[in-house]
Amino acid sequence: MALSETTTRVLVALVAIPIGAVLVVLGGWALALLLAAIAVAAALEFFRLIEQKGVRPLRVLGVILAAALVGLAALDPRAGPEAAGWIPLLLVGLLAIPTSAIWTRGTAGQPLLSFSGTLAGAFYTGALLSFALFLRHMPGNAGPWHGTALLFAPVLLTWASDTAAYFVGRKWGTKKLIPAVSPGKTVQGAVGAILGAVLVAIGYSYLLAAFPTYRLALWEAVLLGVLVSVAAQVGDLAESLFKRDAGVKDSGTLLPGHGGALDRFDSLLFTLPLGYYFFRLIVGGPQSF
């Protein structure tokens, strides 16, 4: 008997979440390998989306760039994105992609769109996912469990936002948010998402209080909840926009019952960088940077 979609989703989550949690605690190259695999899968899905528009991205160069961005971040994640070596890699991409397009695309192969789509897909996935490494190894943290708690902050709040939006929207949603982009989302669900994220952020602040640095004051917890929820919803809407433009329902079929990598991590692409800079610039820690 075939499993229902809900059952499949739960079973996949029961397997994937513990594996991901272990790799987060380990950090370093263990976490980087997971992020690189996700980045490659997400980049390939991004390229499939733009292929629906008749654009032919340079897939091999794109996935190499996406994985390389994560690899560079893993060399010294405590130093942050400024020291990750992304600018030289960007220069390599800016030179290598159009050079390859000369022979593989020519004037008839939409070289401008091929170039821009390849570069955008690589950085949209590889660079943004790398902020998980920067959060996990934030300078001034008290060890693996503290780094894990910092990384889980935007992850948990993103999940809380999505969950609250679903249940509030299902129960009370009447006014559509942006029906042309995502017909199922409502204004009531969006407000519920923010409230849910704020409540979880306040609760999570008590866990972070057990560590010596990066503790959240009440106003910081409220602000973090609001910002993460808004960013999560924008990230989800951005991917919905891409999919509607491409005329597809899901970005891929990587995770049974969950869709593709972009479907699962679209919000985190926005909330991971936000979480990193929130803890770095607003909360701060001793001898942080």
C-alpha cells in the first residue's frame, strides 16, 4: 500500500533531522559537506527552473561554484564572510562562465542569460547556505553546543514562522496576501507567522541565557522573531515567484513528500544570513570580530 504524502513527509523528516543535527554539532567540514550537497542540489534545481524559460545555464560550472563557495567558507568560518575568499571566486566565475559560453553557447544560445543565470544560481545557493557555517562557528561562542544553539535560532524560528502561518491561515485566513505569487498565503497567516516566531524567540532566549555570550534581551528576542519571520516569508515568496514564472509546482523531487532542496531551504536562504548579522551586529559577543 502506498504511503500518504503526510506519512512520507514525516518519515523523511525523522531520518533527515537527526542526521542534520549531528552534522551541525560536529560542525566544520562535516557540516560543510552537508551544506555543499544541499547547495549543489539547490543550484541544479535553480538551473532547471530557468531552463523552463528557454535559458541554458552552464550547469557544471554552476555547481562547482556553488560547492566551492561552501568550501571556502569552511576553511575558516570564524573569520566570517569577509574573509571567505568569495571575491576571488566571483572573479573566476565572471571570467570562466563567459569564456565557456563562447564555445558552448555562441550567439544563438542566449549567452547573456546563460551567464547571468549560472552565476546567480551558484551564489544564491552556495553563498547564502554558507552562513550556517558562520553561525555555527561564531567567534566568542562557548563550544559546539553553543554554536549549534546559535545556528538553530534562525532555523527554529523559520520553522515556527512557517508552522504558525499554516495553521493560522488555515483556521482564520480570508484575505489573500499576494495571490498572483502564492494563492494559498493570507494576511492572517502572515501575521500569525510573526506572532509565532516572536513567541518561540522569547522562549529560545531562555536557552541562550545558559551560555556566556550572545544572550538575547527581551527586545532583541522580539526583534529577532519579527525579522526572521518576515525574511522567511519573503524567501518563500521569492521561490514561489520563480516557480510560477517557470510554470512548475515544485523545484524538484529530492525529498519525497517535501519537494526539492529549494522548496525546503528557500526561507533559510534568507534567514541564515539575517541570523548571522543579527547576532554579530546587534547582540554581539566578547572579542567577537
